[in-house]
Amino acid sequence: MPDPLDLPIRPRRLRLRPDVRAMLQQVTLRRSDFIVPLFVTEGSGVRKEVASMPGVFQMSVDVASAWLARRAEEGFKSYLAFGVIERGKKDPAGSAALDADNVVCRLLREVSRQQIPMAGNTDLCFCEYTSHGH
């Protein structure tokens, strides 16, 4: 079988144009390219490990905002906040998701107040806020 690198003509069509070369170049990821997931819960001083995800924690707004400030110092530029609420606040319509004082809204306000230089993203799934999980 002939050696695939022993070609009479070296195909260079993918290297002729700078835009194609840029598109096909090796990808380099930086911390600023990542969105940091964050699970925010009720309370104060809460930092509770998620049993099914070692090293991942549910944090209260005060703990989460301090944690985000450290991530910003490390070069991360955005986060995705997932609200974790008490079972008693869940209902069939997911009303807590629309409450302007829920944990996610409070976190967004606190991050803004502290001027933490990260873009906040929010989870729009109502499953955590409904009593039936859908």
C-alpha cells in the first residue's frame, strides 16, 4: 500500500485563502471563552456540595457573589445562574421563576451592585420552579 504522505502533488487548496486558513486553524480556548455554571439557593452563608457533581456547589447569594468575583479575577467573563428553590415555593405554574425577588434575580442585582465584570446569563427552564418538574 502506498504511503499517503508520498503524494506527487501536495493539495493546498485549503491553505490558499487567509479566511479559510483562519477557519481551519487549531482552536485555542481561554478562560474568557467559558460560561461558568452557578447554582444559587436560598439562605446566607450556604455552600452545599451537589452529591451527583463532586466539586460543584449550591451557594447562597452572598457566597455566590464572592465566588464570582474570584472567577472574574481569574479571567472568566460570564456565568449561567441556575436557581435552586425550596420545595414549598414550587407550584404547578412555576410562579417563583417570575418573582422579581427570587434567588437568581437577587444574585443578578448583587453582582451588578458589586460591579463584578461578568455577563450574567439565566436558565429559562421552569422545571426547578414547578411542583411537577416539567
